[in-house]
Amino acid sequence: MKIIKCFTYFLTIFCSLHLQVVLAQSLPVGQVSLEDYYRRQQLTGRTDSAISFTIRPLSAHALGKTGDIFRPDSGWFRKSPGDNGFMILPFSWQNQFNSHHPYGWNDGAMIPAKGYQTMLSGGFYLQKGWISLQVKPEFVRAVNNSFDEFTKDHYGIIWVWYYNYYNNIDLPVRFGNKAFVKVYPGQSSLRFNYKAMSAGLSTENLWWGPGVRNSLLMSNTAPGFLHFTLNTRKPVQTSIGSFEGQFIAGKLENSGYTPPDTTYSYLGTKLYQPKRNEDRYISGIVATWQPKWTPGLFLGFARTSQLYSKDLNSFGDYFPFFKSFNSYSVSEKLNAPDRYTSLFMRWVWKEEQAEIYMEYGHNDQSRSFTEFIKEPNYGMAYIFGFRKLLPVSRSLDENISVGLEVTQLSQSSPDIVRNAGGWYVDNNIRQGYTHYGENLGAGIGTGGNLQSLDVSWLKGLKMIGLQLERYVHNNDFYYYAYEPSNDFRRHWIDISLAAKTEWDYKKFIFNAKVQGIKSLNYQWYIFPGSAPVYINEKGLDRLNIQLQFGLTYRF
């Protein structure tokens, strides 16, 4: 009761300052309709051309939006930084349903689950002088129905390869055997803001890189994690162009769930190997440069490193970004951190109302720089994409958007898979690059490949579109398990077609999506002897229907 009274008193004090929208609130990663709206506006010249859109969440300070960042039609007006204020943040209710098996990513606190799940989010923002407080928790409930997992009809040796992978990543197939209910701090933060800089504690989701469907190092597939952040709030102008950047240091949590069958054994040996039940320290840095000589071009660099918290022994463990590619001795490599590096670019062609972007990364930090130059495809991953707006009516802000994005995380040969390992998998930090059992990077996961085509009609915040995708599940595992037997038939591939819409009406934003997913060779399984000819044997094909719908209310 005392806590409630103190909170009420604190809230009353802030509300008495001024009931007005304020300058520094952030636009959460994945905010329905709004986040992509501002990025599209940059293609038409209506958003600051110095913003890279590669370090998110974005702040109103960056967008120059001193009205309500959640209501772009509320007008643009100026007031001085540092004003006191209070704001009720948008209330969001999002829902998802999978008919056959878990599917989807970039959904924040939601989990991969069959059946229905729902997420509620809302909160407030307070600012006094240079101090800001944002509280926006997230509540998730998933029915979490059972579904067909990795079948025991697979040969025993295939189960050995399966556990060789999943013993080295915390990626539960199913989050327990009952309904999943959890409350997260969500998109919350406490910050000190001064001019173009901000520092503080946050649990907000992060997105680093130019990708739309995937990001190699930071995405909103997993819930946000607790971290200290030091970042720019808007581009910093210099004589050679503008810069943006962020440094983080945080704590990653384990899921607490085990792989499908922890009792399975092969030739008398149990395959499941328990992981260290310890939290992990993650640090990361990202920076972008917009050269003043090339308007619209953004060049960026990102790097992350994670280590078990108990293994932090030196300054270099806390701040490892400036170590060389091959800076560990043989003994140190036994407990070496799990590190990832990426280079990226985004180029906006305002005259053409188009953008092109790409990200290249590598995950094998044990190699020297010379080895990296000789074999740049060793342990690599990449994202490439473009988007073009085709004006229908300039006066009505009406366009047709055509976008294509290609992501490849799988390695180019079985030898690289065995030697470098897959992305997000690590045999030292055996939870892999995860938080609460979901990938921090690309949502398609280790060894995944995705080709995505999106065509949409746009008018302001309104959108009606179609999305066609081809998703290859963990091709690294396929190479690992089936290449020795030359079984080239077993790629697990999803072909999907989705119809989607976002629609604003007064203070509401509605969103909906219907997606049909045809899974070919589900869980890499083919029925042996199902056809007279080996190559014609039938795969385990399944149809999954995913429904998404929700609403956002802007106060």
C-alpha cells in the first residue's frame, strides 16, 4: 500500500507540471504502422534526410517532431528542449494465432507458439528538465498448444546432429507444456537527456541495421533486455557529415526450458547436455556516418559481445570492441566471448523515392584479419534489400510500394558449418545469441534464409498489401545432418502468402494479417519407402494458417 501511495504522489507531482506532449519520447521498435510511416516519409522528402533509420528506437528529437510522435497528423510545432511534461502512451492490443505450429518473428514479447496468444501494452511518459521516465510494460498470454515436434521417426544419428546444434543454443521448440503467462518491463526507460545525447537504463527493444524483415545483430524478435545505454538522440552534425551512435551494456536471461526429449540416448550416451544456468553480460556498439558529399548515403558498423557474467575478469571483457580479430590465446579461447560484427549501408534516393540497403556480418572471431580478407564468406551472413514508391496521387500522399529483401544466414559449404559454426550458436556461451529463448538477431534463426517480396498500397498511415516469402529453415543443420549421406531432398522450406492491412481512424490504428504457410519437408522429414523411386519419396508437408489482428489507441 505504501508503494502505491508513493507512486500516486510521484505521478501527481509530475502531472501538475504541465499536461502536454513532450520532446523526448521514443517510438518503440515495431510500433504498428508508425515506424515504417516515418521511414517512407523520408523517401518522399518529408522526414529529415540525416536520419539513418538504422539505430532504433527513434526519438521525437531525431524526427524533429515536437508535436505528438504517435499522431503524425497532429501538427508540427516548436518548443524548447527540457520542458516538463506528462504523456499517456498509446495502448496496444495485439493478437496472433497459428493453426499447426509456431511461426513468426519481430513480435517482441510474444513467443513462438501454436494456438492463440495476446499481448497488451500501455503506459506513460514523464519529463522534468533533463530527466525522463518512460514506463510501458507488456503483458503476454499464450495458450501454447502442443504440436508435432522433431519426430522420433528420424534415425538415431540424426538426433545426434540435432542435439549437437541445440545443446549450443537456448531456443526452445516449445515454451513448456502449459499456458504461458508473463509480464515484461517492455518499452521502459529512465534517461538523462542533454542536447543530442542520452544516457540511462532501458528495457526497450533495439534494432541495429537497415533491414526491414531481419537484422543481423539486433531485432525485436526477443523481448527487450535490461541495459545501460549511451546514445545520440539525433544526428550530430560535423564538418564531414552527420553521425549517430549507441553503446550498450546489459544482461541477458535464459529461457529455463529444455530441448524436446532430454532422456534420448544414442549408443548408450545421453544426448542432452545441461547448460550453465547463469545470466550473461552483453555489450555492443553501433555507429553510422552520413557523408556530407553524398546526400542520402549512410555507412555503418556494429559489434556485439557476450560472456557469462561470472567470467568477467578484465576491462577488455567489459569493453571488448577494440580487440583485434584474433586476440585470444589458446587457453582464453576455451572461454572466449561470443562476438558478432557487421558492416552496413543504406542509400536513399529522394528524387526516385527509393532506397537500397545491405548488411554484411561475420561470426567467427577466432580468425586473423588476413584470413578474413582471404575468405570473407567464412562464417558470413548478409541482408540485401530495396524499396521503391510509385506515386499514385502526390497531393493525397498515395503510393504503391514495392519492396524486396533477401537474408542469408546459412553457410556456403558443410566444411564452414563444421568449422565456423552457425550464426547465433556457440559452444562456449551455450545459450547462444538469445534472450529468454529467442534470437536477438535475425528472427529466421541460425542457418535460415529468407526471400521476401512486398507490394502495398499506401495513403498516409493506411496500408493494404500482399507479401510473398520463401523461408528455408536452418540450412546449416541440413548440411550437418544430411550432407554425409548425400540426401539432397530434405530442405525444410516454407512458402507463404499474406494479405495485410493497417488503417487509422481518428485515434485508432487497426492492423490485420492473414498468412497461409505451406511447410515442405516439415522438420526435415521424408517418409522412407513412400515411393518406388528414392527421389520421389514423399515429404512431411503441412499447412499452417497464421492470423494477426490488433488495435492501437492514441490518447
